[in-house]
Amino acid sequence: MTLTFDKSTGTGMKQYPVFIPIGFRDAQEAELRKLAYPYAKGKYYHIKTTDIEQVIALIVDVIMKTVVASGQSSASGKPTLVHAPVPTLPGVTVGDPDDDWI
């Protein structure tokens, strides 16, 4: 079974994973946009730095804030994915994925 869902045929895993890539240094944002999945829920993060401490800080910040915000959404009775607010670290870009290419 595939981890993706093909809307046209109805095959695959309907409860697909949300993939949020985090790139750094010279990672190409066009590639990060392609990796972010699915179109309606995915995001990508990119930080232009060679400082590994800043990269780790971004990763921890995004994961921590996303998990907490998503967990808090369960109080409404309809839990959902809530993305972290845009990080305040310098040089960070947050973007949406390309159109639903899968």
C-alpha cells in the first residue's frame, strides 16, 4: 500500500501522512515545495544558515509549537493540524507546497 492517496482512482491510504520538510543552507525551495505534502495541509521551512545550532533551534521550535497547537485543537472536539506560527529566527522562509502533484 502506498502512503499517498489518489483522488481520481480512490486508491491508496486516505489517512495520508503530512510531510513538512525543513531545508537549510543551499536547499532549493522549489524542491521543498515539491516535498511538502499534502497540498491543503503541508508547509515547508527553509533557513539560510550554516550554523547548525540555528537549524536545530528551528526544527525544535516548529515541532514543539505544532504539536502543542495541534493538541490544543482537540479541546474543540475536532482535532486538526495547526502549524506553528512563522518562526522569528533570521533568514527563515515558510511556504506552501506546489499544487497537488501526486
